[in-house]
Amino acid sequence: MRNLLFEISYNGSRYHGWQVQQNAITVQQVVQDSIERLFQKRLDISGCSRTDTGVHANQYFFHMKTESKIPCNNIQRAMNTSLPDDIVVLGCSEAPLDFHARYSCTGKEYVYQIWNAEYGNPFLQDMVYHYRYPLRIERIQQAMQYLLGTHDFSAFCALHTDVEDKTRTIFDARVEQEGNLIKLVFRGDGFLYNMVRIMVGTLLFVSEGKIQPEQIPEIIQKKDRSLAGKTAPARGLYLNRIFY
């Protein structure tokens, strides 16, 4: 028995997230179809994380167990031949049998990309959130510092989720700027459903003056979703790095 670890990257614009769904095309489904064509049978694969409709991944891992002896480089080449252009296999390697793409993960990094200009960029359509009002970067950076550390992030989680423990640790939160392209970077031990998008929406409220940076600790403490900002659109969000 072999446990194969795959690293992929994908543009999530035309997919309904990672996980297989009925009556909707997903990244997992397309990847499994490619694997089935190669191995001539449907194999189970386990991903490192769920991503929502329209969310992208610069780095994503999944593992798969198989008795096949096909070399890893041949598997990678064959899959990249059969996959659509918006999904690429970056690597395939042998992993210990007890390795799990999700449960062996120790941290994740997300990046939210904003095109901050009066007019949009046609070459980045569906890849960034076009925000036409001037961003007040210093206020955003100040507010981000209050997100660092270990907290109950109930206020930054979508309502009606079935996760009981909403405590997460944020190791890093920062702003990177490349001209009109603003990147909000978050690295932590894990993230709740819609957590990054709600944090981004809250930071945009901070930029607009609707929320003061000093109010972030109170929002966290009260665990009230209604006190945080709106959920930012999915198209600007990237699962950027996975840590093992």
C-alpha cells in the first residue's frame, strides 16, 4: 500500500468549492475524474481543507492510498495532461501511511486580494475583489494587530455552523501592497467557516470608519457576529500555503 501526497493549485472561479457536491462541479470531482481515467477505478482522496465556491488555491494538498506501482512523476504528468487548465498538479510524492492531508496540517495561510482603484482590472476579473474607495492602510494594519493570538472567533464565523470549538490562533496578519493590488495575509493554526472573509469585511469597515481599530477586542469578546463587518466576496480569497 502506498500513500501518495499531491500538491495542486487551482483557479476556483468556475467551481463550487473543493468538496464533491450533488448537481455542482467541484475541484475534488474533477481531480477524481482525472485519477479514475489513469487508475481505471474510482479512488477516494482526502483534501487538506474545504474551500468555498469561487475561492482559489495557490497551494492545496490531498492524499490518496493505492496499490498501484505507477511512478509519481508519471502520475503527475498524466494528470496534468487530462486536467483542465485551471487545475495543475505541482507535485506527487510518497508519504507515510499514517499521514493525513487534513489532520496532519499544523497551519494555513490565506491571502485576500483587493484591486484598490476607481476602475477594475479586466485581466484580474474573478481573481480579486474590486474595491474602488481609497483604503486607509494604517487603520487596517492597526486593527489587524488585535486579531493576533488565541481567541474565540465566534464573531468572525458564519452563523449556523456545526463547529463547537471556535477557538483559533492567528500567528500573523499583515498588509502587502503592489501598486493598486492590496493583499491581506492571515496565517493561523486553522480557520472557521467564512472567517477570513468576515475578517476582511470587518477591516474594510475599519477603513471606512464604521468600526474603530480599538473596537476589535470588544467584537471578539462579545462573540456576536452582528458586530463584525460583512462577509467579503469569495473571488478575492486564496488558500496560499499549507504547513505540515
